[in-house]
Amino acid sequence: MKCNATWITLTISSYFVLSIGCSYTPPQSNGSGGQGGNAASSSSGTGGDGGTAGAGGTGGIAGAGGQAGGGGSPPCVDKEVRSCYGGPFPAKGKGLCQPVEQTCEDGVWPECKGFVVPTSEACASQDDTNCDGFVGCTGTAIKAQSELTPGDDMILAMVTTPAEGGFDGVSYAVGIRNALIQNLLADVPPTSSQVLFWRRQRLGGVNDWSGQFSFMPFQPGAGTAYGTGVAYNTTTDEIIVVGVTNNGLLAAMGQAPLALTLKNGFLTVFSINGTAKFIKAIGNPAEAGDTVEARAVAVDSSGNIYVVGHYTGSINFGGQMDAPTGAGRDGFIVSYTSTGMFRWQTFFTGAGDQSVDAIRINENNEIFIAARFADTVAFNAGVVTASGANDILLARILDSNNPSEAGSALWSVTVGGDQDDLVGGLAASTHAVYLSGMFRGNIVLGPSSVQSTDTSPFWDTYVAQFSTAKGEASNAFPMVHAGTQAIRSIAIDSFGDVVVAGAFSSSLPTNVGALFTTGANDFDAFAMKLDGKLTPRWATDFGDTLLQVAPAVVIGSTTGHVIIGGGFQSTLTGIPNPPSNTGDFDAFTAELAN
């Protein structure tokens, strides 16, 4: 027999490794055989077999076999009891999410069963069903996240994905990055901007995915690109981002860039892991003065995509006919398949400016839009005349695979007063549509009229309720005070409560305690919860002597927590361990108890 000095290593399991060396001795006359090797011990289960007895030398006695390895200990002692919890670890031991007892059976721990996982918590509930450890129905600030960068950054829109494993879904945010923001509240685009794109993790950390977009202006400091809307496609598990680009090369990582010298909308589809599937231009501005701006996006349960906004000039959105040309800006709705193929389009035209600024689709796949128009607006339901300088058109829109029917208005109502009106936010459930706006002068909200005390540049605000079936106005909650009050976004929780977010200066009358800014001319971000009939439940604000705004709000899909997004200067007073900066706007998200 030959022997080499190589050691042989046997991996018995991922935890135990046995090494065997080569130690052979030639047999000796009249000698004893070598003793058999011992078996490897095992930490659990039965012991290993004894080693083979050594061969006896010439005239010798065979060596004894090795001893069997000792059996290991079982993972538990029969009838032993311990506590266990199989839900999401942040909820363990909070509220109703308590550990349960687990009893050892035949030396093995059985599957942990019988524990409670977090569920959304109603404001009327006395139990901590979302297991967050916070008193419900208070809006208590939990945490905030920010990324500090040069230039101005701000989140303009957010979306959240469904719950998974007892955790809230992931949230995605888009907006403005490295820009010069012209106006916090009005329709004034930023200059020299990039696209902001964030992924907010289930437990609140932020992944800055802005690098998934690249933008190179044709002239330094002259081009812009920014995100205006974001949606989640439940059918394809994809994220849809829309926005505006002008005078530069815009690319999504791995995709061919769009080279656009005129202002145009863009549509990009990403996997939930951030891989760009495609990017395309919305419309085709070709002559000086032609523009397209995408303002918002929504997705139905079949995966179809709907983009709204406004345009000027002669534009083709992919259909057989160009869009009609009006005197100023005109509004549009265009629908694509999940792969970006054109489906249908419809337009809102008139003598003044029109823009479709918001779109929402409820659980029944009913489509609702909110548009701002001046003078008159013509669409497939007829012609409507504004009562003031600008009014808001709220409408339910028909989706159809028949292009001649698609985009028809099933009903429409006009909301406005004798002066200016701006679209704020829009949300829809199966039984109600909620619209927010900003106004000056007198406005009619359902059966009541409300008089603003402000003149330009200040605004007052409201949130109003309409039926999904016919658009009938029912309830409204106006907030009128000196300075500006602006509700910019709306979300509806699983219990039908309504959450709004925005910004205000001076004071915000909420009926649950007025909120006040620190300085006379600064803005604070705020969030507020109301019941389904628009009776306020709680309100809270964040800011100091400088400027803070919150144009976006979503609701956690398990906890029901309120998540707002926006931009801030200085700090977000009122949030534990708030982020802070020393100059430009920085984007933030903040999480509040329900």
C-alpha cells in the first residue's frame, strides 16, 4: 500500500467537518494489529458506527474495533415549553402581536402557530391591531428619511405596493433633483433639474435610484428633466414613472436615450428591482412652440396605463389622428398597454388653457380625472363654461377597447368660484371620489358656498366628496385663513378614512386644533386625517422658520401608517431625530402613526 500526505476533508453537514490523515504502519511479525479508528461524534441523532478493526500483523492479534461515537442531544426536551412568534419581527410583543407558547413534541419543536400578525387599525379601535406600539388615531410622528444633495430636491408623487409577509409594501417616489425650484405650490416648472427616483424600504430606509435615469442637457444649465407621477402595476409587478424633459438627452439605465429639444413628456417602466424595461416619449413636439407635459399616471387591474397632462401645438400621441389644436394649452388622456403600445386618446380643448392634472382608478376599474380649465372647455360630453378665471372639471371616464367609445365622460361636474381655482389632489374608492383644490374668491362646494379672504398670491383650500355613480356632491371641508393653505394630495385608507397632505403659511384651521407656523412668511408641511364624511380626526405639521412642503401622501398597506413626501429647508420639527440641512431644499419622507 502507498500513502501520501494529503489530508482528506469530508463535509458531513454545513456545521460539521471531519478531517482524516494518512497514518499507515506496515504489519510487523508477531505484532498486534492497529486499533480501528473511532467514529465521528454527532451533536444530535444517533452515534456513528465503530471503526473497522486493524489487520493483525504476521502472527499477531487483530486490533480492537474503535468505539462508536456518542449520540448527540435532541433539539428540545419532550414537553419543554418556550415562546415563539412567526410574524414580522418589528411587531413582536406590541399590541395584539404577542408571542405564543410552543411545546416540544418527541424532541422536536413544532411549527409556531396561533400568533397574531399586524392588520390595519381603525381610528375607532381601542386595540393596537397594527402592533406598532403607538396610540391610534393621533398622527404621531415616527421617523423621517432624507438624502442631502446639492441643489433643490423635492418629492412630487408617491405610490406603495401591496403588503407582504405582514410588512407594509415598498413605496416609490419621484420628483425633482438638483434643481432650482421656482414656486412651491403653483404650476411653475423647475429649471436645470434631474429626475428624482427613490425606493423606500418596508421599514423606512431609502434607496436613491435617481441614477437609474441620466440626463445630459444640450446647453449647460438650460435643460430639465423631472418626475411628476408614479404608479404600480399589480399585473406585471412593475413601476411606471412619468415626467417632463426638455432640451437634452434623457435615458433610463440600459435603454436608448430620448433626444428631445422641445418640452415633452416621458413614460418609463421599471421592474420592482429597478431594471428599466423601456422608456418612450409621450407625443412628438416637432415645431417651435409645441410642448407636452405629463402630469400624472394610473394603472388598471389589467395592466393598462393611463397618462394625463397638457400640450400645445400639433401633437400625435400614437393614434391615427393628431390632437386638435387650441388657442392655448389643451388637456389630454392617453392610454397604453403595459408594454407601451397605444390604445386610445381623448382631449380637452378650448379658448383658454386646459390641463388634466390628476387621475385615479378605483378597485372597480372606474377612472376619474380632475382638470383645470379657463373660459370654456370642449370634450366628448359637450362644452362647459368656467364661472371664474379658472374652474375645475371632475369627470368619470369610460375605458373601452373600442377607440370610438374610449375616453367618453360618463359624468362630469364643475367645481369652482368667481376667481382662480387649482387642482390639488384626487382619490377614489368604490363609493366616493375625493377632490382637493385651492381657490380665491367665492366657491360653491355642494350645498354651501365658501368665501376666501385671500388675494393673490395667497390661496385657501378644501377637500370635497362626490359619489362615484353620478358625481353628486355631498360633503366638504374648507380651510380658510390668512396666508396660504394648500392640500396637494389625498389617500384613502382601508376603513374609508381620508388622509390629506400639503403646506400652509400662517395658520391652518383644522377643527381639531389650529396649526401655526413659526414665522409669519414661512411654510410648514402638514398631514391630516378625516373620516369618510370629512370630519377631521387629527392634524399635525412639521417645520421651523423656513420652508417645508408635502405634495405626496400614501398609506402603509399593513399598518395603515401615513407616509408623506416632499421637500424641506432647515429641519422637520416635530419628528424624532429629524433630518436637517443648511440651505437648499432636500427631499424627505416621513412616517406617521395612523
